[in-house]
Amino acid sequence: MANRDGTLRAEQPPALRTRRPPGPAGPAWPTRVVGPTRMVGVVGVVGPLARRWPGWSIPVLARIMVITVVILLTSCAGSPGPVTVNGAPDPTGAQRSACLELGAALPSSLGSGLERREVRPASPFVTAWGSPPAVLSCGVPGVAPGYRPDVTLSVVDDVGWFTEEHGDTVRYSTPTRRPQVVLLLPASVQAFDVLATLAAPIRDATQSTTA
């Protein structure tokens, strides 16, 4: 800023004070003191906290509260709802029994961020995990349009998968096993780890047509 005579005057920055949370290992947090602070609606809640921890300034306590509320709201808002699946398979006979066995043996998680989710309409032959969801269906009739008996499948722990890319989703199917299993997996997910996790229950519940 300028003085009245036109010369420049250096303006001192606001003072910094260091506040250390209670306890032996609390980190020092610098707090900029800018004068009286009005926090309508927050001070009524922060006040008791300030009396309990007098070493912390009200702006710091209010900031902690706001961050905590944002985390809680984000967690609640980020909880995925049910996965809607249309056209679920409805196998019969021995394939139905095999799919029911597979469904009961599938894991509750396929890895980090891939936890089991509810499926609507509910079906014992469809299972979903994660968001965006990975969806497994058992008892799917027919084979993929691009499949030929002479193609080379990707084999993971004795389960052969035929792979098709569909935009952001990759379709994995087991055309050489009955009942057939189809897995729709987001392209961003590491496929090998998921297929390795699913291999044992699929191998135990289904039969190879090439053995």
C-alpha cells in the first residue's frame, strides 16, 4: 500500500500462532489470526469443544467439524444402491442345481472396492459386486456371437474364458463349461485377480464340455 507522500509501505502479514492439540504426539497446526471471527450456527456447537480443549482456537475446531461432516456426508452419499439387472437367466434341471450351488459358494468380495451388492429384481442366478458393478450370471444359454470352437480361451486356474470388449465393459464367458457363466467386468478392474478368485467355485459347480 502507499503512504500519503506516494512512497510504498510494506504491510505486515497477519500474525501466525501455533496451536498444538492435547497429548504428547499432537502436531503443531499454524492458525492465522485475523481478528474477531463470527461463525453463526457453528459456534454454538464448537463452544463446548473449545472449553474442553482451550489450547485450540475456535476456527480450528470449526474447521475440524466441517471436515468431519463432509466425510460423513460423502460416505453416506457414496453408498451404492441395488444393481438393476434385466433378463436374468432361469436355468432348469441339473443346470439350475449347479447354478444354485455356485451362487452359494461365491465370495462376498472380489477385492478392494468390489464388495457384494444387492441385485434387483432378486435372482439366485445373478450376483453383483462393486461400483461400477461387476455382474456374474449363471445358466446363460447359447454362446457369444464371436465364439468359435477353434479359438484360444484365456485359462485361469483350469477355467477357460472367452473375452469380448464392449466399451467400458469386458464380457467374459465360459463357453466350454455347463452351465455357462458370464461375467461383465468394468474395463478398469484388474481382470486376472477377479477371475482367479472366481475360478474355484466355478470349477467346482460346473462341468467342462471338453474333458
